[in-house]
Amino acid sequence: MKVRLALRSLSGERAVRCAVAVLGMVLVLLASACSSAPAERGSRGRVAGSPAAGGTGAVAGAAAIGSMPTSTSGPLLPTLVAPSGSTVTPPPPLAPAGDRKLVSQNDCPGNVSAAQLQELKRPDAPATQSRWLYPYEGTVFPRGLPAPVLQWDMVTADAVYIRARSMLFEYEGCFTGSGLSSLPIPQTAWDKAAEQSLGAADPLSVELTFMTGGSSQRLPKLTLVFALATLKAAVYYNTYGSLLANQQGIVGGVVMRVIPGQPTPQVFLSSPSPTHCIGCHSVSADGSRMVAELHVQPGTIEDASAAFDLKSVGMQTNPPPLKDGLTRAGFSALFPDGSVYLTTGRIGQGPIGNLPGMPPGNVPGTFGPEKSRLFDTTTGAEIPNTGMIDYAYMPSFSVDGSMIAFNQMDTSGVAAGHSLAVMSYDKAGKKFSGVRTVWSDMAAYPAWPFFLPDVVQKTTEFEQRSGKRLVFQVGVTPDFATQEQPVGITPHPSDLWWLDVDSGKAAPLHRANGNDAQGKPYLPYGARDANKNYIPTVSPVAAGGYFWVFFTSKRNYGNLFVADPPELRAEGKKIWVAALDVNAPPGTDPSHPAFFLPGQELESGNIRAFAALEPCRENGNSCESGVDCCCGFCTEGKCACKTTCAKLDERCTTAADCCDPNHVCLGGFCGVVISPQ
């Protein structure tokens, strides 16, 4: 499905509802915004046979794919962890690289005629003036996701020939359609390419030739990289304008859940009353708790917050509150086990942030004034005398819970809002201590800090523990939002950075932001899409030797989502994911080009994604890896406590706990490190 969003005129009751929704998006520009009308779907062409075109989902011209050779049993690589009850099938274990053979898959000629095929396979087919729009060159993809949709500009095709190759895999596909400018890679081919990949040193080369007007043209070669693991988390994000929610009669902001590998999201949490909407939410790293704030439609009045126990939810939606009537949990920091939460500071009344040129105000969507306070998530009781500073904005706990980071609003005068700070946290005593500034720039406003998992690796003589590291957003406006206030149309310039807390060295995540090493955009829409990256979060565990950063961006998604007008409000926000090298030196760029999170809706505005583990399983329950288990160990497919050294994706404190001397301890689990390319 292709979507080109456009503003339109409405009449009657729906116009009134839409006007209210627009007011909500204007006033509450982040997760608390409430929208009641679905975005308009454009009439641009669709791939023949796709579900959006009323077909079966098979691309026209695709040949039937026969049975493929299966891998022999081998070491278990990280596998998908989804809420219990999910129908996601984890990818099969990989055979050792030396035992695998070259696998070929051929979906030609399909419906392509012999004459067309001869033209498409011409070795001297001229290069086209068309460009790749998506995916980006050098993107790193985990295993187990829906295949990306190849998208290009300027030319529509009647027939397409794809050739994809890596060391142990080769694929040919022939496809026909009307006005093709995008084409999903067949899922069976994508899965087999991932299974056969040897990782970063073995990129997948994609060549595409298309035929239009009886002659063929070829796009530049595209290279993609597979991480040899699946993402181990469900993704929870806030959305407004959701068609799925509207189809269920739900009005306003909701929390959606994406299970990696599933083609569509679930409406996970919605207000029980049409007069309210779900605003800002947070999820604990272990996936056990969620807190969310209710707002009165259209988001200009706050209501109480609630906590939810996710341990027994499985694939169900709208769980009953564990505790309602909580105090201002929107944009709060949940401790990794969900036991307590720290509220974000609010120095003004809200919910609108301050305009450029003014002192910082509230984070949009929050109400105040109120100081940062620590609360028990289960009882709702405030925990007194914690030592926390008065106004810690957008706080976030480290994965091990020993530190918290936030925008430091307690500094006086013009310095307020220009710094990030950290404090140590003692879980037993529930005390914060030792506030220190770790990043400051009087010309910028850092926001939304989020910790990367810890790394402990072996050297020849001792173990080396990397210090705490953060990703965060650097913007130039005092409201920390994604777009202009109070009108809410023009996006604020913002990019993602990372910081080594101990050394103080920081650097932009150029490649994730869509820039080259010199900071110039490589994104196909150029300046239109540059500097529109916001609100990063991080998966609590590494996968395939990479950390995974989730963030909101207002860039276009190839030609399947092109915002019209270019700076449309909420609907322009989408969730993107980028791989980060685990062992990149401080001050360098560890990121790789980002990919569009599959499963999210194209029509809705999607922000603040949390990748959270499935709540752990007790001993005796089935498991794919130690990440599934409360004890952190998976033995012969069953959760158990430690009896020997830790294998891949089993619990560790130091690298010495890992069986493989080449493994490191990443966020508490043994894992691999991919050398930066």
C-alpha cells in the first residue's frame, strides 16, 4: 500500500471530530496527542496482488517456490522472544558456517515472457537515472522480520528482474505488474538469505533491472547486511490516527504493540471511555510493567495514570490496571524491573512547551508545575527523601538500574535545559546521589536520554568494563518536541547523538540520522528529510553483535509514505530502527543506516517506541535462549538455573562467565561483538 497524506475538507459531525483532533495534536504534540480521524489514503499505484490492492499478498508474476534444503542442526543463535501465545515461529537454528552449502532459489520466469526476460537479463542494460528510495545502502537488518519493500523513484515498470547474492545464497526473481515503483522481496527468499548469511563480512548484493516501454534499465547495486540474530522484544509505541483503532470504534491516542515478524500491529492499550485517550507511556526493560497517563479528549486536560502488569498478558490486549490513580506517570522512568517510577519534572502549567527564544517550559503533553518524585508502581505510594533533584526532565534508568539520566532543569538562569546529567541509584535504599553534568551545549537542548546496555569484555590480562553510554536527541528549541509550537506544523531540527558518560566524548549518529560521515544527508529526499530524528530508545539486550536503537523520524518512507504537504503534522512520524556497533570507540559514529519498523501503520503518527523483553519464564518452561528465563539459562529447551558456564544469550555478570572466550557480557547476557566496518 502506498500512502500520500493530504489535508482535506470535511463536513458535518466528522468535521467537528477532526477539528477537535487537530486541536489536540496542536496542543499536545507528543504521545498525549489525541486524534479521532484516520489519515487520508491516497490513490497512488499499488503492487499488483498486494493486500492493499485487494489481492492475496503474492506479487504478480511470482513463481511457486518449491521446498528448499534445510540446515542441519547447529549452535542455537539468538531467537525471537515474543509474548506467550504469539504465533511467531522462530527461525531455525543455523548450521555451522563450514557445514552450509550454497543455496539457490529461482522465481523466474513467473509471468514474464521470454522476450521480456531476455531484455531484462541483458548484461549491457543501461543505467537508469532512477534512484533507490528504500532501503538505504549498507542497512543492517536482523533476522526474523518481514522482508523490506524495494522502492525507487522516477520510473514505473511493467516487469522487474531481481538478482540477490551473498557467499552462500543466490536468488533470481521475475515479476510483472502495472506501474511498479516498489516491490517486496519474497519472504521465503529474504528468510533464506538471512539464514545463509555469514554476517557483516558477507553482505547481500541486490541488483534490480526493470522494463518500461519495451526497454530495460538497471538500478545501482544495493548492499544490505544481516545481523545473525532476531530482535528479542515486543515493541510498544504510542499512536494517533490509527485506522485499526478507528475500525474497532476507538477514538484518540492508543498504545500499539508490534511483535517482530508479524505484518500488522495490535491495538494494545486504549481508554475504556470515548471521552479519554491514552497519552504518554513507559515500559520497563524486563517487559513486566507499563505505566500510562490518561488525558481527557482532545488532550488538553490531564487525568490519572495507571500501571499494568504485563507478565501474564500474553497476546491479550487491554489488560486491567494493576494500579490506577497513579500520579503523573507520563514520560516517567520505570526501573528495569518495573518496581518504581520517577516522574519527569514540570516547571510550568503545560501542556504546551515554550516557543523558541523563551526559557524552557514543560515537555509537551505534561501538566504541572511539579517536581520529580519517586513512586512505588504497585501501590502508588510516594517514596520520600530520595535525594533526587527537583526538575529531572525525561528521565531514564540504565539497564542494570544503577544510574539515571535526565535533562537537567535545576541549573539557574539561561543554562536551564541545555545539559544532561546523571545520578547513581541505590535500589535497596531507594536513594539517588552524586548528580553530575555529562553533556552541555548552550546553543542546544538535549532530550530523551536512554542508556545502552553495559559491555564487559576480556583482554589478554584482565576484563574491561565499558562505562555507561547514552543515546539522546539534540534539538535547538526549548520544548523538546518534534514540531513547532503551538501551531504544530513545522518540524523542529533534531538529530540523534551518543555519549560515553565516563570520558564525556559525544558524537552524532550520522548514519542513523541519514547523513554521511561529513554530516551531509544521503537520504533520497535530501534537505526535506534531514535533521528530523527524535526520541530514541534502545532494546535492553544486544542481538547479533549490535545494539538496536528505535527512534521517531519525520522522513519519508520511500514512495510508500510521502507526506503531503511535506511538513504534515502527526501523521508524518514513524518508527525507525538502527543498528549500533557494540565496541565503537567513544567519539566515533557506531550507527548504521536505519530501516522502517515493519508492522506499524502507514496512516498514523507513531512515536516513543519501547522494545521490552517478554516477562521471564520460570524453571521448567520452554525457552529458545537464556533471555527467556528468569534464571537466565536455557538447557535443552527448558529454563533452568546455572549449572555451568553461560552460552550465547545466557546470563552473565562478567565476560569470564561466558563459555566462549570470544564472547562479551552485553547487558547481562553473553553475546558477540561485530567489528566496525
